[in-house]
Amino acid sequence: GGGGTGTGTGRRSMFPPRFFNKILALDNMYHYPDKEGAWRAFFGMVSPGGNVAVSDVLLKQRRDDTPLWVRIALRLMGMPTTNLWTDEEYRRRLAEMGYDGVDVQTISEPV
């Protein structure tokens, strides 16, 4: 549809910009070939004051410091290692995109 926002996938959304109050992406962010593009698209799709919630896999340490076997295992599971960010990297990147009130929480214990 005309006037829609980008989706981070190279496609246009059928919804107008800032249409959604909430966006939820579960169990998929780590598969996106362009995670930053998806976050930018979410920013254009959610209304001011709205919320974006995702589940994602985060690295405990910088990508270069992650053991090779971990990087290979993640790649075999279809997770592009360039899209794997640390908690600090997540906060910094989202702030640079204009997000505020970023809250990163671990669910590793319940999972």
C-alpha cells in the first residue's frame, strides 16, 4: 500500500507510519539478515510513546571474544553472527536510532 513504512525486509508495509501502539517479535530477531533495518522499521511503525518488545539472543561478550565453537554453533542454527549484539551494544544502537527507555532483560533462567 502506498504511504506505508518499510519493514526491514525490503518490502513496504500496508499500514501507515506510526500506526501501531505495540509491536511484539518473539523468537525471530536473531534470524533477520538485517536486524538493524528491522529495528529502524519498527521505529517508523510504532506510535510515539508506544512499545516494541522482542526476544533475541545476546552475546555475553564482544563478537570477536566469543569462542569459535559458539560462533559456529550459532551459524549452524541460522543466526548470522553479525546480528548478535551484546547488552551494551543493543542499548547503544537503539539509542542511536532514537529509542528511549530501552530495557534489556534476560530470560535465560526460565528458559
